[in-house]
Amino acid sequence: MTRHNIAVLAGDGIGPEVMREANKVLDAVAAQCGFELVRQDYAVGGYAIDHHGKALPNETLKGCENADAILFGSIGGPKWDSLPLEQRPERAALLTLRSHFDLFSNLRPARIYPGLEALSPLRIDIAKSGVDVLVVRELTSGIYFGQPKGIDGEGEAQNAFDTMRYSRKEIRRIAHSAFNAASKRNNKVTSVDKANVLVSSRLWREVVEDVAKDYPNVSLEHIYIDNATMQLIANPSQFDVMLCSNLFGDILSDECAIITGSMGLLPSASINADGFGMYEPAGGSAPDIAGKGIANPIAQILSAAMMLKFSLNEEKAASIIEDAVTKTLMDGILTGELLPKDQREHAKSTSEVGDYVVSVIQGK
Ligand code: NAD
Ligand code: IPM
Ligand code: MN
């Protein structure tokens, strides 16, 4: 029997709550498809700071190095917000993991399923226009990592600075990810930049145009980030793959999540050149709802499906999960944030949604 070793990093806030549901679903699909999943839990984020003194303990990093894939929950929260930036869970754990494994290609698929338009806050005719967007976000460079970064001077003369920097090589490899993805989808890449102002965006555009020559069947458009945020609301069906730098992709992917209905629906895959990956919801630890059993587990469950597809070569299992999730939503098994306020008494809990997905997989 094929065996896959997964490092599970549930993290903080809603992380452990939604991870529990993803684990149930993984067990169900592994039993059905006949493979073995060996999961090992590791401490990460604020939890790891509290229990091991740092956000990414050595044991956690080693465990990830020895695994076939990483399934990540979410990290951070008010308790750790006042720590210096380099010790905070976001930088010390999440960004370090992305960088350590060179997970430069971040895929965030957002779709309004036919029949589920009512979940979207968009006007109904727009929601029904066929929204299916893949954000391809560069994840290990740009303003998140560019040097110099720091603070100097005193008083009113004090300066704080980050550097938005991209090399041709970094742009080229993420552009290939986007064009490859588009050639398996609807053959269109929209590259998002701010080339009317930023030098780094001008190089971005030049390299993206060069890469486009290798993909004659894929069309390329450029759009400024400010217009992109507006077009996503006004006419989202014009987009197929949106190719973004690190910061622009971060912002646009939250917008993509909410146009499908909730932050809790958007999964993500962060992959390196060897196909090794970390899989996590695009949203965070949601401190406002943590501990209440009401978080939407779908993003975590779909992230597990992406892991099966992209890192573990279990495509069939991945589609079984995706189909079960679609049916769950179609059957109206919804957490509260997906419902209008006056219908929230019908909301299902985190575990009820997970159980339902499992029951669909098991054909019950
Ligand atoms: P957030 O994504 O945690 O929450 C934003 C909003 O979306 C909140 O109203 C929240 O309740 C809602 N939401 C998010 N996930 C949900 C789910 N599964 N079900 C229902 N509602 C959901 O963003 P934030 O509030 O800006 O950040 C909170 C903390 O999470 C911060 O410390 C931030 O740095 C961290 N964060 C971590 C990750 C990660 O670990 N990958 C990602 C984003 C933010
Ligand atoms: C995300 C998150 C992270 C990011 C934070 C927590 C560092 O917002 O994965 O989208 O900005 O990349
Ligand atoms: Mn984000």
C-alpha cells in the first residue's frame, strides 16, 4: 500500500479546529482509495512560542524536511502581536517555512460554483457570470523579503523601509507557473502590476511578456493593481489566471475569497520547483471566531485535496474530496458566515460540516 508522510502544523486560533475536520476527510478518502497517510503533528506559531520558546522549533522544521508534504493550519493572533517582527509567528514560522523550502509558487483557486451564487456578496447577475479565478502569487520574494528592510534615524526624522525587489529569474519562474496553469484551464493570463509607477513592475512586465512567447495558445493581458481590485468586483468572469507579485497576490486573494462567499472557502498550495509543497487556507487564525466551533473548515479540507493532487500524486482522492465539498455546499450545509444574518439559526458547526463531507465520501 502506498504510504504518504504528512507533517501537520495546525497552529493557532481556528487552525486546530479546521485541521480536525481535514484529518477526518483525509482518513475517509485514504480508506476509500487504498493508500496510507501517516500524519505527524508539530508545534508552530504562537502555540510553539508558548510551549517551546520559538515559533518554528527545530523539531518542527526537521519534521517538515522529512515529510512528503506539509499541511498547515494558520498562525498568529493578538497574544503575539506585540513581539518584534522577526519573532512573530507570521515571519518566524510561516515566511521562514516558505523561504526555507523555496515555495515560490502559490496557487489560490477561487470559484463561484453554478448553483451557489447566493453565497457571493456580488450582485446576482455578476455572481452568475461564471467566476473561476486562479491567483498565482509569487511567494518567496518581493517586498516581503527584499533587502534592505529596517528602521533608522530618530524622532520625526525616523525612517522605516521595505524594499520591493525582483530578479528576472524570480519573475520568470512564477510566470511559467501561471502560463502552465492557464494552459490547463482557460488559456488566459492577466498579469497584475503597477508598471505606471514601480520600476520592479516594469521589469515584471518585460519578463512576463518574454515568457508568454513560449505559450502561443495562452493570451496575456496586463492590468494595474488598483484597476484589478475594481474589475474583480465589477466583471470577475473576465479573469482566468491572475499572475501577481507577493503583496498584490496577498491582497487580491482575500478579495477573490470573499467574492466566492467567505475567507473560509479559499485553499492554497505553495509549491517549489521539485513539487514539494505546503498546503494551507489563504485565511488566517480568525481570532474573532476562534474557540466557538463555527469556523468554516472547507478551505482547510480543500487545501488537503490540493496536497493530494500536487504533492502526493493522488488525483482521484483529490477529486473525490472536491466533489464531496461541492455537494456539501449545494446541500446547504453551511457555516454561519455564509448565511445572511437573519438565517444564521440554520448555520452548521465546523464539525457538522466536516462530518457531512465525510458522509458524502462514504456514500452515506
Ligand atoms: P483572518 O483571515 O484570520 O480573518 C479575516 C476575517 O475572515 C475574520 O472576520 C474571520 O473571522 C474570517 N475568517 C477567516 N477564516 C475563516 C473561516 N475559516 N471561517 C469563517 N470565517 C473566517 O485575517 P486577520 O483577522 O487579518 O488575521 C488574524 C491573524 O491571522 C493575524 O495574526 C494574521 O497575521 C494571521 N494570518 C495568518 C495566516 C496564515 O497562517 N496563513 C493568514 C492570514 C492571516
Ligand atoms: C497569507 C497571509 C500571510 C501573507 C501572512 C500571515 C504573513 O496573509 O498567507 O495570505 O501575507 O502571506
Ligand atoms: Mn493574506
